[in-house]
Amino acid sequence: MECTVTWTGAAGTRSNMGFVAETGSGHVLLMDGAPDPARPEHGGANLAPRPMEALLAGTGGCSAYDVVLILKRGRHAVSGCSVKLTSQRADTDPKVFTQIHMHFTVRGRGIPEAAVQRAIALSHEKYCSASVMLGKTAAITTSFELIED
């Protein structure tokens, strides 16, 4: 896997702290910093997600992917899955994630709660590289709701 991240914040651009990531699979992700009124030259223009937001979003995508795949492999009639992540970060540098909560909303027909609980646990404990890695610094908790179609 590879990715090239390039600073786009050169003179004359809207953001001093903009970056574009070009992934090995041929996709592009924009990132930007928060505006800093005290030091405008150090701040972004809020034109895209912050890098740490992108990391959190990637973790959610990784885990939701696993949950859907595990449920489908179990021949469950899953029709939707979303995950809302909330987090806390350390107050001092490096401001790593210290707590992450992942709340899944799974939609489908006749899916047992135990199957959803198992899929989330397997993702968190075994398959989702991102959450396993972030679990080295953050306490990760999960919850879910199951909506019947």
C-alpha cells in the first residue's frame, strides 16, 4: 500500500495548510487545517477534513466494511450499516486519540442481535487493522442499534 501526500498551501492559495493525498489505488483525498486567527500563516481554511478526522473516518469505514461483510457471509439480510464515531484526544502533543466510541446502526430483516454483536467484536478484535492499531493508545468502546426493515 502506498500514498503520496502533497502540500497545496503554496503562496497564492486559499489555505496555508492544505494537502492532497493520492492513494495507490488511484483516489484522491483532500485535507486541510483549522483556521488560526492568531497565526493565519499557520492555519488552514477549513476546506477539507483535518488529517486526524480522516484517520477517524478511515477507522469507521474499515470497521463498517468488516461488519457488513461478516453479516453477509453469515447470510443475514443486511440492507444498511452506518457507524458514528466520537473521540477524545490527549491535551498535549502528540495529541493521540485516548478514547473512541463507535455506535453502529445496522438495518436489515431478521438479523439476530447476537450476529451484529459478534460482527462488531470480530471487526474490533481481529479484522479492522485501523481500530486494532488505534486501540494501542485509545480505549475503544462500541454499541449498536438494529433496525428491522
